[in-house]
Amino acid sequence: MSSQIFSAAVVGGGIVGLSIALELQRCGESVLLLERDTVCGGASYGNAGHIATEQVFPIASPDVLKQLPKMLLDPLGPLRLDWKYLPKITPWLFSLLYNLTPKRFQHSHRALMALNSLALAAWRKFAQEWRVEQHIRIDGSLLVCETENGQSALQKHGRVLNELGVVNEWLDYAGLHEREPALADTQRGALFYPHTGHVVDLAGMAADLQHAFIQAGGTISEHTDVSDIQLFSDDLFRIIGGSKAFEAKHVVIAAGAFSKPWLKKLCGSDIPLDTERGYHLMLPQSQNILNVPVSSFERKFIMTPMNAGLRLAGTVEFAGLDAPPNMERAEQLFRLAEPMFKGRLNRQDAVSWMGFRPSVADSLPVIDRKENILLAFGHQHLGLTQAPLTAKLVKALYFGEQPAIDLSPYRFNRFAS
């Protein structure tokens, strides 16, 4: 048992949990950060690195639903469901369908807009406060197309977004190739999103943030798989992880895809949260090819230029937390990417990866409080994008301050009948 009683114990050391720990420590609290593996070693390491403020619509939409049978039949397609996992995920799928009704879809869209409209400013401030500006580029991003239908769809989408205040610009063939000359002639045009960014060194940024947290007086316990959290009559939580035990006055659950059991135990509530298994392929010998992240409308993946090479990412697989990874899905990303360039991509020393994204059926995270339990998980594809803002919102809940936005859409019991 640690002799110290912490003000707060943050369970989950991804970018969301680490951002919250930093924010609370900065405010004078004594904070313990607990991580089952290594801090920012999961999806916070393996994500696309895209600060995706333009993604203001739920990932699942009625249009995507129409394509679902075709996508599910392709084992290497952008979306795959392991049929062995179907019995377990069926309740989540029913909840997903329910949340695709027009009224609920618009509700999720407005709630994502509320978060993403503040996310970039939060990132700028966060990077400045913790001196990690060297890891961030706010140079925009591109969504490209290579078919006539894709061009029409993107131009329509761009007009809709501009009407919503999500700034974008249509680039014709000449404009696109002036910005990204390495792209093949097959790429017809693109939407350019100026108010987006990307992280060029996720591991380096995580290391700098951990150092800053420790320098500020924070405590990190890695390789601590929390097995129990108990609340005692003296209003202290006892957190058990392996042979370690800690005490804290508050608990923050930020364990991503592993958060659902803690919500049930601590708050007595269930939520339709499941796991999207994402893959990436890192190409260390393909550097300085792109200037900004480039997503493909037709191919459904993203390419992000990083200091360590070109990262290809963007598949979704529903197979749970226990099934072995199918690294052929990561290899498929190379086959999708190479035809998009004039020259050959160098796949020497390529490294593949698989990790878990926490996906709630309405595409919204949980950001809430029940007594001295704070909740921040379920950010789906937007954990990196929304992490600094989530930290500010959790801080407001923690200290009883007025949050920057209405948090009712993100309450933990919103699915209760």
C-alpha cells in the first residue's frame, strides 16, 4: 500500500488520461496516473496522428449503412465484422441502428460539433502550456477523390460543412497537385481543411508530456492492470493493481475500450461501448513525400507524414479485445496507398500495428461525474483530437466550475431506459 493519499487517481494512461492528469496536477492536485501497459502505448501511439476537427458527423451514418453488406463481405475492406464476434456485438449493433434515426443522428452531430469547434484552440493552448509545439503541425489536411462520383460527393459535402462553419476549400486538379506534387494524376481534386493539424511524433510528444507531469509532481504507475476499485466509508478509493494498492479521494476512469466494466461497478450503469480494432502500417523509408495528412474518399484510409516516416491508417474491425490481430489488414493499407503516388513507395523496414478504439453506439464520448467518480472515455476516432478539451471539461467537473459547453449529451446514463 502506498503511504500517500492522492487527490485523484486516473485509470488509463492514453492521451485522454494523460491530458487529464496534467490538467489536474497543474491545478495543484496530487495525481496518480495508472496504466495497464505503458503510457500512450496503445491507440494513443498507433493512431493516425490527425487532429480531425473536420469530422463532425458520426462515423456510422445511413449512407454507410447502405454499403455495409458489401463492406462486410470483404475481409480486407475498410470495415470488417468477425462473424464469431457477432453474438457479443449484436446489442451494440441494435443500439447503433437506433442512433441512426434522423433525430438521434442530428443530436450526435451537434454534440460532435460542440466538441470539435473548440478542439483546435484547446490543442494550441495545451501544446504551448506543456511545451510540445515542436511535435504539432497546424497546416491543414486533405480529403482527395479520384472518381467523378467522388468529386461530386466531396463538393456537396464541402458546401454542407461550410454552411455549418467547418471551413474548407475545394481544390481542383491543379490546386491539389500544386499542394501535393507527389500524388498520382488519378487524384482529381480535394477538400482542404485549414483548421486541422497533425502530430509528427506521437511517441516523442508522449515522452515530453510524461516528463512534464512528473516534473510537476505527478506520479505514474505503468504495467499496473487495475483489478479492483473500492470505495470506503472515509470517502477514499482503494485501487488495486497486481501487488500494488493506492488510495485516492477521486477516481477518473479514462481507460478507453477497457472502461465499460468500471462504469458498471462504480456507477451501476451500462453503456453500449465496443471495440474498434484499428491498424496502421508505418513506412520509415517513405519520408517527406506529403506535406499534410491525406485521406482518400474512395479508399477509406489516411496517410500522415511524420518525422519517422509515412503512416498509413484507417481500417475498422469489430472482433473484440481478445481475438488475435489480422496483420494482413495492415498490409492492405500499402496496396491502397501505392497507386495514389507517382513514384513507388518504399516499404523497407515497414512496421505494422493493431490497437483498440473505444466506440460508443452514438459516436459520442462519456464526459461526466458521479460524486467523486469522473468519467472520460469512448472518444472513438477522436481521442487525440478531443483530448486537451476533454481535460479542460473534466477539470471543470472536478472543481465544480461551469464547463465550456453543455455536457448533457455526454452523460454516462444517457442510454438508460
